[in-house]
Amino acid sequence: MSQGPGHNGASEAIASDSVGQSLRVAADHRRSRRTQRLRKLGLSSAVLVVALAVWWLVTRLELVPALYLPSPGAVWDAFVQSNTCRDLDSGRTVCGEQNYYMWEHLIASMQRIAVGVGVAVVLGPLVGFLMGSIEWLNTALEPYLNFLRSLPPLGYIGLLIVWFGIGNTSKYWLLFLAAFPPIVIATINGVRGVREDSIHAARSMGASRWQVGRHIVLPATLPEVIGGIRIAVGFAWTTVVAAELNAGLPGIGGLAYVSGQQLQTALTIACIIVIGLAAVALDALLKHLGTLLVPWYGRA
């Protein structure tokens, strides 16, 4: 029995209404997410303004000596001075702090972290895949991995200096040792979290070990690896001051340490703020990179 033109028109109207409703739902969802982001940003900004106001009020009323807590204006002046040149009374021109601008100190520290953490990013997943896939290897190495993870960086920085000197090599090793265990442990957890039925299904269809590892284990493990890298980078940033205690100039951690020793509290606080902001920016970059590499994570 043939359908008349009226029935076709009704079907098209229903389909059009369905598409329109879907578009409205999607637009409402985007609007809701935008509103939530604005609310979060507004709340964070309000907390920052209140914290700065309390800080300014405490220093304005001189409740704490300026040596221990300089005003926000003094910290800002120290930051500006560390990135500009100035003329001294003797007629000599000085640029930055400790013969380098602050941004040069920051870049020097980031280069050290890039080398130390970069090697950990390459070796960590490889070791983690092996330990997660081979049980006897995991049994043999896991106690030593946990031992290394539990050591504070200041506990072995002196030994690294004895072995490799006070140059950049000891700093690279320190940052590598700080970043390596979190990446390995995250990779092991990712490998062990792969569903066995997915592996068995792939093997039953004739997939080789290499194909199973590449197409099944690696995609399932990648979110854990990226999470481990984020943790490792954050831990490396907390280690940067320890890495630059000796011959750490140029370096933002070394500048913070030297300025603290010289009682330049405003400059020390400025260095701490820069270290924190750089860490937040780097973590946001890694988070965005993780979203690009594993867009399916959390949506299954």
C-alpha cells in the first residue's frame, strides 16, 4: 500500500522537529558549560582578590615586618627589577639579577627539566610496559622502584654531586630520578588495567603480540601514562630548587635560593610565584596534550 504525500510531509516535519530539538539541546549544553566556566573563573578571581587584599592590609598595618613579608607592591617591583636594567650610584649598569634576567633564569631551569624529565618520559613507559607485562621482572624490580620513589631529592643530591660534579649533569640526574618512578608506576597500572577479554578477543582473531600491544594495550594505557607524566613534571618542578642549590645560576630555583640567603624576601617571593605559575601553565599544556592524544578518555 503506497503512502500519500501527506504522510511524507508529516515524516519530514517530525524529522525536522527532532533535528531542531537536538540542536537546541546541544546549544543549551554549550551555554551551560560556558556559564560553569565563567562561574569558576569568577570564584577563583574573587579568592585571588581577597588574598591580595588581606596581604596588602597586613603589610600596610605593619603586622609583620617587611623582612619576613614584603608588600605586594614590593614583590612586583622586585619582579620588574629582575627583568630590566638599572643604573647604580657608581655609574655601573646592572641588568636583571645575578647577571641574568628572570626570564633567562626560568628558561635555564626549564631546559634542565626538559632534559631530565625528557629522558624519564622516554625510558619510563618502556620500563613500565616491560614490568607490567612480565611478572617475574616486576617482582624483581618493584621493591627497588618503590625504594627510589620514597627517597627525598635532598637525600641524594650530595651523592650525585660527588659522582657527577656540581654542573648540569648532577641536576639532570636528580630531575630524572624524581620523574622516573611516577611514570613507570603509572604505566604499570595502565598495563594491568587493560581488560583481558579485549586481549583474548584480539588473539583469537589472529593478532600477534606486537599487534595486541600496539592496538589494544597501548591505547588503553596511554591515559595512565599521560597522567603519570603530569605527576612527574609537577614533582620535578618541586625538585628544581634542590637541583639548583649548588651552581644553580642561571636558574629560577637557584635565584630563589640565593635571594633567600641574601634576605631579598621580595625577590624570593617573586621567584616562588613565577615557579608556581610556570608549573600551572605547563600542567595545563600537558592536560591539553592529553586531551588531543586520548580524546576518547572518559567518554566511553
